[in-house]
Amino acid sequence: MTYNTVKPDFMLSDEVVARVPYSRAHLYRLEDQGEFPKRKRIGANRIAWIRTEVEQWLAERMEGLS
């Protein structure tokens, strides 16, 4: 039997900080300025980012470096 692993649609803050080379505080500032995807509330005490939005943001930054 094989299992397909699917990445969850959400990224928690630890994963975002590991993937994006900015501090948590800087990411929050960018978010407030509309320059980084907004967090979504996914539970009473939990927030997360939409994975595709963060990946798209990273791709746009990489294109700007070329």
C-alpha cells in the first residue's frame, strides 16, 4: 500500500520563518504594509498563511533578482 503525502494548504509561523529569510517581526511589518500575504485565523488560538500565497510571494521575489 502506498501513501501520498500532500503538503497542507496552511503554513504556521515556524514554517514561514524557516522558508522566508526575514525575522518574524519584519514579516509582520511587511504584512501591515501590504507587502506580504496576510495571515488567516484557522482556529480560536491559531493563525496561518496560505501556502500558495507565500510560495507566490517568494517566486515573485526570485524573479526580481534575475
